[in-house]
Amino acid sequence: MPLEVVFVHYVVIMREMSQIPFWEQYTLSIEEAAQYFRIGEHKLRQIISENKDADFVLWNGNRVQIKRKLFEKFIDQSNCV
């Protein structure tokens, strides 16, 4: 196997190992939250647009992050999503 291919495989494995699992992250991207909460990305964006100043929303410039534990509380208090 060529050295370049081995190196690429090594980099991919190291990235995967250094990732923090969703359930340990403080904030989640829309994509991560969709996987974690099993709610569609479109629905999450709709919830955020309706709750722009909610405690579970963190804005990083124009990018939104979802505070996992606070969003869990929001979901717990909701009857439907």
C-alpha cells in the first residue's frame, strides 16, 4: 500500500478518535442535534427561528449551536415537536 494511502487512513482514524461523543458535548450543531434528538434539521431550524432568544440557543456569528442539556429540558417540557 502506498505511503500516502496509509497516511490518509491514519489521519481519518485519529480524527475519529479525537471526536467527543454527542452525549458529552456542551453544544451541538444543527446536524449533530438532528442525529442526537432524532428531529429533522428543518424542524430544528424552525424551532430555533421561533425561539431565537431561548436559553438553549447559542449564536456564534450567524451559526447556531444548541446547548444540549438546555434543549433536553425544552423537549421534556414540550408535548409535541
